[in-house]
Amino acid sequence: MESNNASGKENGAVKATRRLLPEEREQQIVEKAIEHFTLNGFGGSTRELARQIGVTQPLLYRYFESKEALIERVYDEVFQWRPDWDRQITDRSMPLEQRLYTFYLDYSSVILRKEWIRLFIFAGLTHEGINNKYLSKLRSKVFLPILAEVREAFGIAAPRNAQETEAEIEMIWSLHAAIFYIGVRKWVYGLKVPTDMEAVIRQKVSMFLHGAPAAILAIRAGDL
């Protein structure tokens, strides 16, 4: 019995001290970097970053040639884009309100996390390139398709010029930003937020669809 116990302890010790595979070590660095950047932002030296995430600076550079390279990897890890979002927006077999509700409920489950909100805020202050890349995708894959679906659903003609397009985009920003701000309230200001997120998303989508078509028509008429 003692021999078996000793053997078990020895096997446990071997497992506990097993050298990580390179891909495991890289992923560990990325996860710790996400935690560090979420709490502290993107400032500070690579030496301090390495110390905070528990590796040596040479080891950090072995996996990432620069701090910028690590930040790009963190971006790819946190700001993931689900491929079915495009379909959720444009699937006309469902009513538009249901599509937008489904999309924004799914989208909010991704973006209303601590690391997403705080990293996006920090990136906006110190690494514009990261946010610009994401916002460009947001415009092309969410804002413009949603506006096209609104016009189709309500029989509204396409914008006649860039000015009308930008005016419409401001409207979709009002919906999108309202949902994003829930995360800011929670993870930046430390305020309480609604617990029934489904009801909140449905309310905001409904408010948008009750106001946007009339506002778009007012733009066409030159009243806005």
C-alpha cells in the first residue's frame, strides 16, 4: 500500500512539474497578458509586463517579437467575430425585429465581458489601430447591413449620397452604443446593470425600429 501511495505521489509530482509544450506556454502567456492589460491597460515596459505575467523577458520575446505583436494576439483572442452574425442580420425568413434581437443578444454575450469592455476602452486611448480595425468591421458587417435591412423592411430607398449614409449610421450607433454602454457602466464605473439582459436588448431593438424608419424618411425629405 505504501509503495502504491509513493508511486502515486511521484506520478503527481511528475505531472505537476511537466514542462509545457510551446503552444501551451504561448497560450498561457496570452491569457496572463489579457488579465494584465484588462486591469492595467497597455502602458508599461515589456520588462514590467513579463514580471507581472510571471515569465522572463527573454522568454516573452521568444514567443512574441515585440509588445505590439503580443497586443495583436490579445486582440485576436478577445475581439473574436462569430461567422454566423452576418446570417443573423440578413436572414429574411425571420421578421427584422426578431433578427436584430437575436443578433444583439448573441453579440452582447460576447462584448459585455470585463476583458472586452476594458481592453476596448484602453485600446481607444492608447492603440487606435486596434480599435479602428474593429470599428471598420463593425461598419461594414453590422451597421450597413442592418440599415439595408431596415430600408428593405419599410420600403425606403437607398441613400442618395454619402451625407445621407452617414446620417443613417448615426442612428444605428444609437442602438449599438446603448448596448455597449451597459458594459461600461458595469466594468468601468462599477455600477449595477439590469439582470434581465434579454428584456433590455429587446427594448432597445424595439425603440430603434420604432424610430429609425421615420427618421430615415425625414432625412430623405430634408427635415433632418
